Amino acid sequence: MPQQETTVYRDEDADLSVLDDRTIAIVGYGNQGRAQALNLRDSGVDDVVVGNREDSSWEQAEADGFPVYGIGEAVDRADVIFLLVPDEVQPEIYRERIEPNLEAGDVLNFASGYNITYGFIDPPESVDVVMVAPRMIGETVRELYLEDDGAPALVAVDQDASGEAEDVVLGLAKGIGATRSGAIDSDFESETVTDLMTEQALFPVFVNALLTKYEVEVEAGVAPETVLMEQYLSKEMSHIFEKAATMGLVEQLSLHSQTSQYGQLRFAAEFDRGPLREFMQGRLEEIRNGRFATEWTLEQQADYPQYGRLHSQFQDAEMFRKEQETMDRFDLHED
């Protein structure tokens, strides 16, 4: 059965006027919160307030010219609430400060599907529940907007109490600049799955490939600094992926030597993806059945014992110790 074509919304598909006479509260003035608040204001959305605890982010929001309140008061003043605090603290903040201040007809806008997908947040039926999930970090969301471009985003409606939720979510996407490049019609579960699969299936494969290559080459007598520079410290790898994002992964091969192209294609074609597929299917199953979400919740409640052990395990690995030494030696650390 042919796959149905995905809907991608552009500027002409969205109308900012749907946000007229609505107060928007940005809950969490961090990386995403600041970028989205500034973009909304620059798009002509006038009534934007910030809800935050009293810390450096509160001071930054005030310096940027936004009215700043405690989270509960900001939500009470608002008609549209952006939940831009980290996933792991959202349920508690929602229960204590957001839910008691919601009114019928309000809009809850998430940047991640996680807490709705797993039921950690269960909004009342009287509010709209939508998602605008940029596929880039907040700094890039802002930078692209200032370049008259935009960060693509996933958009979704999980609950349409007002009958206007689709119009609102597209207005919000346009306000932060996402419809300039394209807002992809999606759903909360798909956003959650693909985000977690990148983190839990793709990244572990990539890290272990780097570790294994390092071990094989160093054991064969290649200097660790040489291996690390070739693998990623020279930034050649990041350049390759930047070109892949604008040309395509195969098409960017034209920028490499023919020796490189032949070697990459020859052994990519020969590679046995069976074990990889089995690993990724296992991760997908545990993401979908909620096992990972349950494990992560228990880890937080226990004050992160396994997280700490895992972090130390990789920090202490020989390759990553040598990585830091090499970065020091070649002055590669960010200022």
C-alpha cells in the first residue's frame, strides 16, 4: 500500500491573526524559550509574557523587555501556554503551577510529545493540546529567524476543545518562523518515538563505532591523536553532515575523492545491517511500550544513581580521556 504523502505547511497556510487578543505565556525562558519568545515578538505577536523561577533566566527575560511573572501567575494571565521546561520536570510544574490556573478554552503548546505520549500530563478536556516541536536547538531557531529563514518543526493537535486548535498551532508555528522552511504535520507519539530513537538507537551505534575504530587503530600502532583528529576533532565529520543536510547524504559524496567515494560505497553495501536492525527494533519496542519511560521516571525518583555511573563510565574510557588531552594540546576547547 503506497504511503500517504505527508502534509507540510508553509507561511501561506498559517494566519497570525488567530493569535490576536490572546496572551501567550512562555513557561521556561531557557534555550528554546528565549528563542521562541523573541521570534514571536518580532513576528508581531505583541502580548507575550514569561513565566519562570527567579534566576538568571528571569533576569534575561526582563533584559529582553518581557513582562516576567512566577509560572502560576503567567499561566493565569495567558490564553496560550508554551511548556518549554525540561521534560523531566514538566509533570510536577504542570500539577502544581499550571493546571490550577488553566481555564476552558486555553491552549497548551508542547515542544515535545513525551509527557502526553506516556500520560505523565493529562490535560482537562476543556483545553486545546497542541505541539510545535522545532527540530533544532533554540540558538539555531533564533539565528535562522534573523536570517529570514526558519527552523523546520513538527506540528500536531492532540486535543481540539475549541474547534480552532489547528489554526492556532499553525499560527504559533508561523510566529516562531517554522513555516518559512516547513512545518510537518505529525502527532505526539511520532515525535516522541523519532526523538528517542535518535538518542537511544542511532547515537549509541555511532558512539560505539567510534570507540571500536579507535581501539582497532590504536592497537595497530596508530597514534591516538591521529585517530581522534580523523574521526571528529578536525570537524571534517561535522562538515560532512552539514553538507548532507543541504545536498543529501549520497550526493555530498561528490565532494570527496574517488578513493573515498568507492571505499564508502563499497563497504556500506557489504555491511550486515541485521544486528543493527535487531538492536533498533528492540529499542523501538521499549520506547513504544513505555518501558524506557518507566525506567527513566524511577531513575529520577532515585536521584539518578545509574545515570551517574554511566556518565563516569564513559568519561573514564581511554578514548575520551585521550580526547580531552588532545583537545587541550591543540587548543580545541570552546572559549
